[in-house]
Amino acid sequence: MDDRNVGYAQGIGSSDIGTFADNLAESLDRQMKIAFEPEERKALRRFSSTEVAGLLRVSTSNLRNRHKDGSFPEVHTDNRGHRFYTAQEVDELRNILERTGKNAESYRPGRRVGDRLQVLSVVNFKGGSSKTTATIHLAQRYALRGYRVLVLDLDPQASLTTFFGFRPELEFAEGGTIYDALRYEDQVPLSDVIQKTYFHKLDMVPAGLMLSEYETETANALARRMQPIFAERLALTLEEVEADYDIVLIDCPPQLGFLTLTALAASTGLLVTVVPGMLDIASMSQFLKLASETVKAVEEAIGRRVTWDFVKFLITRYEPSDGPQTQMAGYLRSILAGQVMTEPMLKSTAISDAGMTQQTVYEVDPGQFIRKTIDRALTSVNGVADELEQTIQMAWGRR
């Protein structure tokens, strides 16, 4: 019999699907090791003087002069005399500026005494709205800006975890994910599952397929009246590490289940991603209606209101030259007024191409792209991050 017809003759069973998964996992693991040789882990590139000046909010001439007068330590210089900095070295310069600069506090934009931890959930009802892309770019930008950042992958598909160079189906098959810190039996402290990353000042908590068990377990826990209930579990879990971070970003799954509700109840702010198309906006409308009704039920269960410092809508995968998209973006702004962010996240080949190798526009070598393309992507992502940063600062009573 022709081997190509075996599947039709014998049928494809669950063991065959398992074999497909094993073969893919092994191949992906090999590809990742090849991509990140020799460390077999992701590593962060160095940043140019122009990039560093932008991160520190100083002029390039100021940066250059501080090196000349010896107040800044020397860093790696290429054969053309151009300086390049690691993320740690950028942070060291920030420390120096904080001690010696005129506006010392501006170089440390994170929490001060009395500021509460900002917990932002990135949400939408459907996939393909760039939730994970937005989450990781915001996290990396804020770490580069000097914030202490923690990201939580709350999606069992674990796309965000993979972005950080982990293979969840191999490395976390036996545990070590956010599920361990949320489950109802044998719960572990959040600090036990926090992973240090290759990105300075950016930690993450991975996800894995076992996280999907949380949905079923929560339904059973509610029937048995187990405490604390799901709506309080993440908030209580975060208390252990609250002093260690300024911002927590949560990549939520693309449905309004117990995982998303757990995140919403623990959040101080929401970022709703939406592609400017009629079907996507209709889906988001349904999400908001269902979320409103469900959160009311959560409030009754926990005996308190669930409130957020802000709710912002981020237009993603935006093409300014696309007439219908421009119309839909305008429609959103007319209905939701100031809740829609001014800066959209553009649809960019630089962002999508970087994502092919689990990288962001902050990680890729700019020389691998047409200058205009990478600059356009960076301008877009930086604009989104900076606008949301102002919102966070306002929640802390600044600006």
C-alpha cells in the first residue's frame, strides 16, 4: 500500500497527533538553539548613542561630552569610533544622571513612596489583535526606560513565554509556570516561578498548557466555596513581590474565562487592543458587554467594586494608507473619545519579520532592515509606549 494513503486506511489517532507535537517541539528546540548560538539562549544587543540618548532623554552631544569629561565611563567602541551600550550600561548612566543631573527624579521614572504597583492587563476577545506583540514591546521599552518590569503570561498557548526564548512544552512540562502560583492545591509563591530574562530589569512568569486546567479547577473551587476565590488569587499572589517592581504587564488569553477575569480583578489598568475593522470592533463590543456583566458578578462574590485607574484602547495593525481602516479608527475615536490612544501601533514588516525569530524591534540588528522601515516601526512602538507611560505617570499623580 502507498504510504501516503496509510492515514486514510488506518485512521489518524491521538498517538499520531502526539507524535506530530513531539517532532515539532524537538525541531523548534533545535532551531532556537541554532538561532541563539553559542549561548543557546537569547541575548540582547548593544544600543547606539542615538538610541541611548533617546532612552535617557538627553541630547547626543550631552552624552558625548559626558564621556569626554570622564563623568561617564567608557563603553564598547567600534572601528569607526561609534559607542555602543549594553542595557546594564544604560542603567549605570541613568544612576549617574540621577546623582548629578539637574532634574534627578526624571531619570528614575518608577514608583516613589506612596505609589501603588501598576498592573496592566492587555486584553481582547479574539486572537490576532497583537496582544502579545504589544505586551512584549511595552515591557521591553519600559525596562529600557528604567522601570522594574514583570510580565505574566496568562495564556496557555504561551506565545509570550516563547518570545522570551523558552520552550514551554519542554522546559515547563513538569511545572514552573504561573499555574503553580494560582492553583488551588499545593500553591507556590510567585517568586518561585519568576524567571530572570536576558533583558535587564525585565522578569517574566511563564505559561504552559497546564494553565488551561485553571478554568476547570476554578469552576470546581466555586462549587466547593474554596477560598480565596479566583478573583482574589492573582492580587494576593502579587503582594509577595510588589516591592520589587514598578509595572506588571499581563498577556491575557483571547477569551473571557476565569484566567482573564482573574487578571481583570488584579489590575489597576486595562489596555484593550483592537484592529480597526468592522468585525474586530463588533467583537470588541461584545467583549466589553460580557466583561461588564461578568465583572458585576465578580464584585458581588468578593464584596467590593472592581475599578481601574484607566482603560485605554490601542489601535493595532494600523495602515494609515488604508481608507477603511482610517474611517474605522475615526469611528472608534468618535464613540470612545479620549479612551482611544492617540498613537496607533502600525502594521510593520519590521515587527512581523522580527517576530519570525521571536524578536522585537528592540532586539533585532537595525542593519538587517531598510533604515526607513525599522525607523518607522520604532517610532510607532515608542510613541505607543511613551503615551501609555504618561497615563501611568498620571495614575501616580505626576505630570
